[in-house]
Amino acid sequence: MNFSIIRYILGNILYFEAAFLVLPCITALIYREEQGFAYLVVLAGCLVAAFIITRFKPKRRDFYTKEGFATVSLTWILISIVGAIPFVITGEISFAVDALFEIVSGFTTTGSSILTNVEALSHTSLIWRSFSHWIGGMGILVFVLTILPMVGGHNMYMIRAESPGPSVEKLVPKIRKSASLLYIIYIVLTLAQIILLLAGRMPAFDAICTTFGTAGTGGFGIKNNSMAGYSDYVQIVTTVFMILFGVNFSVYFLFVMKRFKQGLKSEEVRTYLLIIAVSIALITANVRESFPSLHEAVQHVAFSVASVITTTGFATADFNAWPTFSKGILVTIMFIGACAGSTGGGLKVSRIILLIKGIKKEMQLFLHPRSVKVIKFEGKPIQGEMIRATCIYFVAYVFLFAISVLLVSFDGFSTETSFTAVVATMNNIGPGMDMVGPTGNFSEFSAASKIVMTFDMLAGRLELFPILLLFVPSTWKRS
């Protein structure tokens, strides 16, 4: 393990976190809120610490998979701890475990909250919560790598460790340019949504916070009723953009490069959109009588389905009160999640496709042992190593999920609450069912359960293995 290069990168990360903290400080000036002082103090602390840490250049620039995974995990832990400090200093979330849960939920784009009255927060803290979604949506290190080529050609090790999905490929020969292209697309979509929300007469502050939550598929609301109080226009725009941010960004790159046919042939995106359409149709048929009109039913169901499958977590209706069949569909798509290479969480549609194709292949081998069946995905043959990695990921996911549910169940809440609380945090969704439904929150859980779910949020966002490798002794052996 090359500790010097990891230290150097973490020092640079603190510079970037200081830059991120400028936004809440500016917000405090605009609204004349004293809470901005706390953010200014943390900003200054980040600059001092970063200066001290980066004064000494790394002795070696060796950087491989082990360093990449450790750096990604430590980066997310570091920015979360630092990002929680302003909440504690301001007293708006005075309990350190709660503050850490809240900001980890922000950076991992989960959206689960311990707050019982979000409207009591200052504008300064509200913008910081929402901005943390936008920062975490595309990944902190993806953002940093668009600015600083810190470890030369080895940046791919960090990109692969942080990017969601079974595999990450370069869009162009240079990885730094790939990261830049992704962020340009991300920023353009973000600005487009802000403009459209402003066109719908949504207040500027609300439009910015809502867009940050949508872009990162995080879903921190700034109102106690989430998105229910906004106009139909605002809800429809948000629905569309939630779905757009759940699409693999490589497809947008293909569109930008005018390779429309290749982009439209994406098997994952077509499956993703099909799941959304089928879910909306089935749930609408099931809850139609609960709404005054078919239009209203479709609108709220579409919003809920888009919010859940993209793991955004916004709400316009209390789907916790819907029939069991509808809730069953929502829980199912909570596990599925959005596309690989998007800002969404969950297992990812691509993994589900690969698992189904792998099962189908095994069944055919039982019937025809001598047959040779090649699995294809996105028109390309898939190596057995990819199927193996997908299966191992799924096993690790189920194992961690089961342990987490068991630990959280010690709090004594209902099975539905404990089960869906872990589903919501590990898949980076936000709301679950029962006590943690759209109208509930996570405040009643014990500190121990909140720590478990905080870990789950980080593990889910980083695709399990980067965070799990921190607990493997051989990871820390000097090379």
C-alpha cells in the first residue's frame, strides 16, 4: 500500500470540500443567517488541514487497484465527517451520529433523514444538504479528476471503484477527458432543470435545491411534505428529470457524438424504461380508485415509480397507504435501481439483466450439457468473468443486507420498518415503508442502528467492495 499517495490525494480532497462549502457561506450572506459562521469555520479548517497534508509530495506515485479502492472509501468517509461538523456547530443537528447520518445520506444521494421538521433548518443548512446530493451524484473523485490529474494514467482505478455498475469504460482515450465529458453532460442537465422549474414559477431557492436533489437522485426535500405542495407542472418536470438522471450517461455521450442508433439500441436503457412503464401501468390500475381522476392517478404513480427506481426519494403521495400489490412492486424496483453509469443507486438494471441471462444459460446447460451458449449484453459477448463478478456481488449484497436487517431489528420495530429501512439506505433510495415511509423518518432508530445504516449507505453507493476491503488486513500491507 502506497500511503503517501493516498495521504496526498486526501489532502487535495479537503481543498475541494473547502470550495464546496463556499455555497452555504454565500447563502448565509444572502439570507443574513448566523449559521454561515459555522460553515466558514469548517471551510477555513479544511484549507489549513489541506495545506499541511499536501506540503510534502508523495515519495512514490505507484497507484493500483488496492490504492484506488482505499482512496475512494477514505475520501467518502473524510468528506462525510467534515461535512457533518457544521450541523453540530450550528446546533441544528446537535447529535454527532444524527449529523453524520444526515450528511452521509446527502453525499451518497440516499435522502433518508432523521429530521422531523426540515423546514426548521436555515437556508444555509438546507442548501448544504441538497448540494451534497449534487456533489455525490457523479462522484467526488470523478469531479476532482476533471480538475487535477493527480496520479497520472492510474486514475481509472479510482473511477472504477467509485462509479456505479458492473463495469466502467473510457468514453475517449484519456480518462480525464472522459470525466470532463460526463460532468459537462451532468451540468447541462442540471441547468436545464433549473430553467424549466423557474419557468414554472418555482422560487429560485426551491428550484436549485430540488434540482440538486434530482440530479444526484438523492431526494432531500426542503418542505415537510417533500414535493406534494408544488404545482403539477413542477412535479411533471421533476418526474421527467428523475428518469433522465437514471439513464446511463454513456448513452448521452453517444447522442452528443451523434451516434443516435448506438445510443437507442442500449439494452439496459430499453429495459429500464420498460420496467418504469410496466410498473406505472400496474400500480395505476391498482390504486385508480384512490384518486379523483385517472390523470391525477397516473401523475402521482409515475412520480413515485420514477422516484423509487432512480432511488431519488422525493414524494408527492404517501405510497405507504397504497395496496400491498402496489407496495410490492415499489419494493421490487427499490432493489433493481437505475442504470449503471447513472447517478441512481440499487443493484442496477444491467446486473439484473446479466443475472437473468446467467440463470437462463445454466438452465439450458442442464437440458443440453454439450451446447455452447454465448451471453450477449448491449450486442457484445460477455466473458464468464463478468457473470462471475456479478454473481459474487449479488451474494455479498444479500449477505450484508441480511446482517444489517438483523442488527437493525434489535430496535424492536415492525419487520416492514426494519426490512425497508435497510432497503432504503443500502440501495440509496431514501424512504421505505411503514415508519420510514414518505411521511416518516429515521429519527426513532437507536444510535447503533443509525451507524449500521450509515455504513450501508456508503457501502451501497460504493458498490460494496471498496468499503468492505477496508476491513481486510492485507489491504494495509506496505508494498
